[in-house]
Amino acid sequence: MIRPAFVLPFLALSTTLFAGCGPAPSDLRGLEDEAFIRHLDGAVPGWMEFYGVSGAAILLLREGKPVWSGAYGLADREKKRPLSTSTPMMTHSISKSVTAWGVMKLVQDGRIGLDDPVSPYLRRWSFPESQYDSDRVTVRQLLSHSAGLPLGTLGVHYDPGDELSSVPEYLSAEHARLMWEPGSAFAYSNLGYAILELLVEDVTGRPFDEYMRDEVLLPLGMQGSSFTWDEESHSHVPTGYDLRGNAVPPYVYPARAGGGLLSTLEDVGRFVAAGMTNLPRAPGNPVLSRQSLVEVHAHQEPVSGLFSFVAESYGLGVFVETVGQGQKAVWHGGQGKGWMTHFHAVPETGDGIVILTNSQRSWPFMALLLSDWARWRDLAPVGMGRITTASRAMNVTVALVILASIGRGWALGRGIVTGKRKLGISARKGSRPRLRTLLAGTTILLILLWAVSRDYLFISSLFPTAAVWLGFSSLALGVLLLVSGLFPRQNQDASDRS
């Protein structure tokens, strides 16, 4: 039982845990643009402070046109350099959406077929042998993450000045073999997009970055974007900040199609605006026809695993979900060490939002922002908004673990002080509950030991603040359970609890 003396501290702690994921105002629907922007100005800095997000650049689109952009926070904490809307940013997996347009341009021009096997186009690399037939892997499957390839090793990157391995060398080092039957299921794969990069080069005879520059980026007016690191133009890329808040200098990937695009907020906004399909007043698309865009945005493959929590399916380079009255939203996010990015768009209405951050702690922050944006535009709740619900559930879990730790600690301390608990390590009748307590404490501590030994934990990305609270509260509970097992109640029978 919790003594009254613990109630106020516990309530204060619970308030702290829930502070960053409170419900958004209910009166956002139908606000004028200026009123919603004032809402962002009031809410965003507090959310960023709570979640430890260094800098965030945000752009809003209405009817396919940018109506506002703003930047909050710092590009570099040590130098106190502010983030701006024109700062070049690492976009990470938003790159896949842009790369998909480059591949679809080849399809549109008749140089490749969307349902053609990819192997005949590849000249410098071939699939390693496996139990599955690599000749069945198609361009569509690579674009929709259904080719049967694994994710690939995370964290393979280089300093901008380092000599990079070639894409064939990278794929060979990754042993990029088929793990599932091609076309059988969704499996998000960076390796698949590396193969698409190779496909573009082998079909066009041009370097991937040059092809994307000439055929996609420049025609869209994305003058500040590139798949190549250029020291002069990219010297102001912000410092990233990882889950622990440590600074991460800019870096580059050996394969660029899946995560190597460097861009500005305005340029990503231009890309999103060009994808609006049903708006006569939207900017024209000099890269893809409306028919090609409809194919890109079509439901290609139902998503599975953790991705199914936030999306229904994957198109060609974009996640796809329904947001009410049959309207379709397309989106993609990006994550790398020290960075998180996202765009969301409703092609039928021209509504869109772009979020670029230099922090790996941004998912719950972006979920709050996306939920408010969807409410403002009178859309059904977007899948990414479920992260906010999950954050609340995680905070309840943390509060319960803390409560259990306080209760266990109070009972243990009182028992030792009053002499009702004494050190006892010998096995005897009635020791089964004590052994269960020891096993529970040991299990908790072993799980924590495993967790801290990992370079990356998905749970820490989803709940960067709550995961820390959960770690420390679980540590306390695990230690208290161990001590409780070592100091059992005296004169207990086999049915007693330690």
C-alpha cells in the first residue's frame, strides 16, 4: 500500500510524464491559416523542449501551394546556430520517394517496364544464390518493398570526405540475397533501393546523382537539393543529435537512393506540391504524368509488422493510408543517427506538411504535430498520430512501474527495520515465492543489461523520454525484487509472498 506521503510526488511525476503528449486543442478545425500558425508558434517550442528536439523546420501546403514555413530551435547547439527554412538538411528515407520518381521516369519513357524482371538490366552486380528465384524480382517489387530482401545493416555510413565503396561493393558486403519469395510480402528494405540505384546507372549509363539532378531535381526547381555531398554547398548542414542528445556530425551513405538526399525545407515542399494529382491550380509536374503519379500513389502492397501500426499499405516510394471519405494520404518519413524527417500529403485536396528535424528523438514530437495538422484540415486521424496514443500507454506503464517500485521499497524497508525481514539465502520449505521474486528481479536486470548493450532500440525512438524513465524505474524495481528475495519475511509458509 502506498502511504499518503508518496501520493503528491507520484502525481507530480505522472504530470511530468504526460506533459509532452496531452491532447491537442479541440477547436483547430476550420482555423484560418494565421490562427493555426499562431497555435504552432505557441505549441512547437514546448514540445521540442520536452522531447529534447534541437531544431525543426516545418512547411504547410494548401491547395498544392506552400502557405507558410518556419524554423524553430538550433542547427548546432554548441555554436548556438539557429535553424532556418533554407538550411540544407539530411532527409534520409524521404530520399526513397524522390528516387521512385526517377525510376518511374524511366518507366514512363519506355526504357524499363514496371513489371519487368530487374536482373537483365543489371550489368555490374547479380543476386547471390538463394532458395528463391531472383529472376522473379521486378522493378515494382523493389519500389514497393516486396522483393523479398531484408532491411540491410543500419548505421553503414561515412564521413563526407571518405572514399566510398561502390554500390556493387556495398551490396556484396551486405550479402543482399533473397530471404523470402519475391512478391509474397512487404519487408522494408534499404537494399532494394540500393539495387534501384544500380538499375538507374546501368540503364542510363550515367551516375545516379547526375541522372536524378537532371531528370528530377532541377525540373522540379529543387535547386538546393543533391544526392552528392558538396563541401561548398553543404557546409552548413546542421549537426544531428542522437537518442542520448549526443552531437552527430553530417555523414553520407555508400548507397544514396534510399537515404542520401540533401535538401531544404522549401525544396521538399516543391516535391510534395508536385505530387498533388487532382488540382488544376497546383504546380505542374514536369517529371511525371498524372497517370504515373496515380500509379505511384496506388496501394501496391499491404504493410506488415510495426509499419502496420501507422500505415495501411505501401505504394511506389510512399506509404499510403485512407484519411476519411475515401481520401488517400501519401507519406514517408526518414530516420538516421541524429535525424528524423517526414512529409504527409493528401493529393486530392492539396493539403500537405513537411517536417525536417536534426534530432533522433522526434517521433512523438512529429506525431503531435501531424495530429494537430490533420485536425486543422478536418482529416481523419493519421496513422502516425497513434504514436501519441502509444506514448500515453507507455507513460501509464512507467507510472505503474514507479508505483510498484515505491510500494516494494516501502514494504522492504519497513520489514528490515522492524526485523520482519532478515537475510536468508538457504533453500527451505516455503522458499518458492522467494525464488520467484529472485527470478523476476534477475530477469528484469538481464533485459536491461541487454537493452543498454544495443546501439539502437526501436522503443527508444518511439518513446525517447518515457523509455529513459522506464529504464530507471525498471532498474529500481529489479534491484528491489532481488533484495526482497534475499531478505524474506520470517516464519512464512509456502503460500507466503516475499
